[in-house]
Amino acid sequence: MAQQEMPAVTFIKPRSTGTTRDRLLTAAEVAILDKGFAATSIEELIAEVGITKGGFFYHFPDKNALVIAILERHLAAEEAWLDGLFAQAASEAGSDDPLQIFLCFLALLQAQMEALPDVHPGCLIAACCFQERLFRPEVHRLAAANLLNWRARFTGVLTGIAAVHPPRRPVEIEALADMLVVLVDGAIILSKTVRQKEALPRQIGIYATLLRSLFET
Amino acid sequence: MAQQEMPAVTFIKPRSTGTTRDRLLTAAEVAILDKGFAATSIEELIAEVGITKGGFFYHFPDKNALVIAILERHLAAEEAWLDGLFAQAASEAGSDDPLQIFLCFLALLQAQMEALPDVHPGCLIAACCFQERLFRPEVHRLAAANLLNWRARFTGVLTGIAAVHPPRRPVEIEALADMLVVLVDGAIILSKTVRQKEALPRQIGIYATLLRSLFET
DNA sequence: GATCTACTGGACTCGTGGTACAGTGACCGT
DNA sequence: ACGGTCACTGTACCACGAGTCCAGTAGATC
């Protein structure tokens, strides 16, 4: 059955950088953020990476598994990035005051978002959120774990701040922690939709202002 | 070609309420919010409404046109709903102070979100945002117009407030207006993802607190 | 030399979007 | 009573993408 022509033209193109699996993940992540999960076809991914369909299904049992792998890789990277930003803020704040350190963190975050060349590419978690039934529960669990992680992180920081600087008005610390996450996700939607990349850094800035208004003496 | 059996069994089932087109829109809106656009098949919609594929394409040239129609209907309804809430707030505030009226509006909004039986079904605009390439530019334009409308509305209100109550700290009024929209969209993502319906009303509440912190004397 | 890994290549099924078009029952104006 | 329009039905058909199956194979490892 198999025709005997061109049997040995394998591995001509350079494997470029990273493993095939990793390059698939990267190509898929970019494509999903750009145009959504459903609009991203496996055929387009394998064309970009330079493998065949069989090769794709060798790595991932289905499209869902691909999303799960992307999310796992993304969450780890984000964790490291957040740790780095916090460490940098702690060293640059020039103070031990948790409020000053957090404000410094927010300024760093804002600066990074401002430095993006284009509107923020989007939030994987949000993208998953609106595709629910396309995914297995595992995807949902990963997304939830990520948001709860942010919540826990910022709740800890804000609790520390409130202990030193009693808030001017009673606030639920956890809701205030959620607010930053919510603001980032919401601002990504806004900036993508109205095509204004300033929207995201502006929201971070205003969050800092409101924190000052609430905690600073 | 056409077989002559069962020719006249048409219109047996009651047309239920509303036009077929409207019932299609409603079914599609619910399904899209529930599981996303891509996961919503035309076949499933026509089965629910009780028409055939030909009937669907009689009303809409394609799936995109369906989304556009849903968005248009939704935007009009939302406009009316916002007008109603503002009017109710103005009459219930017991004051001419724009800040008090806006705080009353926020309280009403919060109460409505609290009263939802389940997590908020989701934001059509956000759902569209993460499906970009599946849609024609028209869809994107409608979504952007909607967000800009909210922005204009709240910017007007907040400008009026700032004129009477000079803010404690300098803030960009427009960013503060965006913040409410951003908070609502972001909180919908949060509440859907971690399955906590309180997240949305809590964010509205905290927005009100922060406004007080900023504007109240 | 045997085995394992990471694929290739091709054939096939199924679901869904979308096209095309002839027919038809109910209603509406004349 | 007649013609036309509206709102569909019913059927047939194409394209495309997900996913399955599997035999073969180049290169590295033991």
C-alpha cells in the first residue's frame, strides 16, 4: 500500500530550539491567546513545528491534553516570575514597611505591563474560563488553583500591611487581594477589546492609589 | 425525489413564546455563556427550538450573524437595565449628591448580583474577547462599543462627583470609570473559575468602599 | 544486534459548518 | 378566489478538522 517514493527525506529541517513537545506547546500557547482554542487547529500547529499528525498524537492524546500541558508550564513560569518581582520589590523598596514593598511591587508590575510592545496577549485562565465545556475538569481545576494561589499570596501580603497600617475603612482583606487578580484579568479584556494597551497599567496604577488612600497615614 | 410520506405534519408542536428567531437567540445566548461559542453547535440549537437546519439558515446566513444578533439584542437590554438602575438609585438615594446616588447605584447593583441563584452566567463581551478570530470584525466593533459606552457613562458620573467632592488623591477619572467595568468582568471570571458566586458582589462592594475612601469627606 | 524513542505517512471515520434548492402551509392584500 | 410573501421543511451534498489506527523507520542507547 505505502508507495515507495521519497522514503528517506526525514529530518532535513533543523529541529530548531527545544524539544518538539516544547515547541508545540509554545506554538499552541501563542495561537490560543491570539485567536482562541477552538480556532486553533492541530494541522496549523504541526505545520508550524514541522511534524505530522501522527507526531502530534504521539505527544498528546488529544487537544485537551495540550491545554493541560500549556497551563502547567505557564503556571510554573508565572510562579517564578511573581517570586522574582516580589524579591526585586523587597530589595528596591528601601524600607521594611510591607506597604511600601507592595507599592513597589505594584509599580514594577505596572512598568512591565507598560513596557509590553502591544496589548497584553491575554490570560490563559480567562481564555479557558469561556471555553468550559470544551475542556475536561482537569483544566478547570488547574485554572482555579492558579487564581486561588494569587489570592492566597496577596491576602498574606495585605494582612501584613493591615497589621501595621490599620485601614481607614473596614475592608475584607481577601476581597482586596482578589481585586488585583480581578483587575488584571478584567483590564486584559478591556484593553484587548477596545485596543488600548494603556488600560492594564492604568488599572494597576489606580489600584496602588486606592491602596494608599486606604492604608497610608 | 421528495418522498411523499408524512407531508402535512407541520406545525404540530406549539410555537411556544416569541418568534422562532428570538427563541434561537435566547437558546444560543444561554448555550454560549454556558459552554462557549465553539462548543455550541447549530444542530443542538435547532433541536431545542424545534426547527431544521434550513430554518436556521433562513434566519442567519452563518454562525457569526447569530452572535451579532445576540450582541445587538443584549446591548439594548443592558442599556435599558442600566438606565433603570440609575433611575432607581436617583430616587432612592434621598439626596441630590451625585456621590450618594452613585453609591446607591452600586448598592443596587451589588444586591442584584447577590440575588443571582448561581454564579453569574458570564459576560458575552468577555466570551467574544477570547474567540477573536472566529468572528468577523463587526462582532469586535460591537463589543468595543459596549465597553466604551460603559466607560463614557461612568466617566460622566464620576466627573460630576469629583466636581463636588475633590478627590483625596489625584486620580484619572476615566481609569476609575473603567475600573468598575473591569472589576465586573474580572470578577465574573474569578467567580466562574473558583465557583464562588460571592466574588462578584464583593468586588462591587469594595469598589464602593474605595470610592468612599477617595471622595467622602 | 536488539530495543527504545520519536517520529513519518497514509488511510479512514465522524461531527459540524455551510450550501443549494425544491416544496409547502398559513396568512395577507387585492 | 388568486397571487405572493413569509417562514419554514426535507434532502442531498461538500469541506474541514478532530481523532484513530497502524506499519514503517532513522537515530540513539544498551
